[in-house]
Amino acid sequence: MTSTPIGLLRWRCRRGMRELDVLLERYLRERYPCAPEGERQAFEALLDLPDPQLQAYLVRREVPADPEWVHVIDQLCAAHT
């Protein structure tokens, strides 16, 4: 699979919630470049979610069914602590 250009991903990380911006941009900068392809695909899929759904996953109010999404959510939260 062809990787999405970083500039486009950076743009997609800009959300309606500042908290999401910080988490997503930090992951993109620090983890995404060395992440395996499956994790990259999961991150890009998470970027397609509406802000309220993504926030529900990040605050652990809901758990995604896809284990790869769970892994990325864990990585996003770990980068925050």
C-alpha cells in the first residue's frame, strides 16, 4: 500500500478539538514514521472518524472492535502521559 504523504496526514490531524490536535500531531511526529504498515493504516482509518467518536475512544468511554485500532489508541494515550 502506498503511504499517504505526511503533509496530508498533518492536515487530517487538525481537528475541531485542540486536545485531539495535540495527541494526533504528536503521534504523527514521534511514532508514525517508524510504525509498521498495519499500525499506519489503522491510524489513517482513525483519522476518518468524527471527533466525538475518536474522543470516546481516547478517553476510554468506548473500545474499538478492531484490535489494531486499540493498539493505536493505546499508543496515542501513551504518548500523552
